[in-house]
Amino acid sequence: MKPALTREEWEDCTTGYWFRECDSVYARKGLYQISPHGEAALRLFFEPHGFTREHVVGLRNLAEQMEFFKWTPDSITWATHLADLIEALLPPKEKP
């Protein structure tokens, strides 16, 4: 699944600022338009009740346990897909 924002866009939006104008969202530092998917990611990032990388890890662990205990393939696919959706809304992992 394609991430909501690239690493560069995350850096621009979290070190500079972004704004909404006429139903479009722009990163001020780079002055480029952000997609609605990117805007959702930014709004969740700054929200105290947004998603975290721990949610993704928990869902992936749940999917592994579901597979081990022979849950239906649809349930395992659902948990994995949900983890992918949440991960796409998160900033990229830190480089080691």
C-alpha cells in the first residue's frame, strides 16, 4: 500500500507547517499540494488519539496468532489489511 506522504513530505509538514485553502492542503515549506490521504495522515499524527506504530505491530501479531490458531483466512486478511492501512497513515520508520 502506498504511504499517505513521502519521507520528504513528512519532514516538510512536521518541521514547517501546512495549511488548508479552498479545499486544498499545502505544505508551506515546499509549497506543494497534499492529497486528501496525506491530509488525513497529518491530522491523525497531530491528534493524541491517532494511530501509532504499536497499533500496526499489535495487529500484525494478532494476524500471526490467528493463523496459528487456524482462524478463517478472511479474518487474517482483515487484520493484515487493517495494519497496512494504518501503517500507510504513519510517518516512515526512522532510519537506523
